[in-house]
Amino acid sequence: MKRYRKNIRLLEYDYSKPNLYFITICSSGMKCIFVKIYDESKMKLYKVGEIINEIWKKIPSHFKNVKIKEFVIMPNHIHGIIEILEMDDLHIFSSDNACVIPTQGNGY
């Protein structure tokens, strides 16, 4: 049975605005492929969990106006908080491979 979640995004809000954002990303089919939990105090990242951990930490090196805050990798999803900072006067920020010009968010 496919589960549907209510969209909690504000349609009129521009999510490219500077602010703190709480993010949840789920694995396909909610499969437990990120972390193995042995008991309340012991867990191990699977290879894909290790990759997620590395990539999350590199977000600021690709997007100069983004800071990462807390994040946690769970067996089938991750939670994280990012901060989008004010952009320069041209409203342009660059990553290693591209120049990104933010556009008005469409709410989804």
C-alpha cells in the first residue's frame, strides 16, 4: 500500500529565501538501507549511509550561501537543518561546477 503525505509547504512562500529549513529525505519504499541499529547504543552506517554523511558535509563547498546545521541519518530516512544565507548584491552564488541564479520558488 502506497502511503501519501499531506504537502505541508506553503504555496506562497519562496523557499529560496534566507532562513533555516528542516529537511527530511526518505529512501525509496522506506527500505532500511542507510543505518543498521544493533541496540539502543550501537549502530553502523551502511555504505549508502556513509555516502550520505560525506555528501551532507560537502553541501557548503558546493553552495557558498548554505550552511549545514544538525542532521541525523536514520535507517530509512535522514533529517537535517540547513541555513540559506543572504546572497551578494547580484543575487548569484556559485558552486564548484556551476553558477546558480535563484528563481522565485513555486511552493513545491
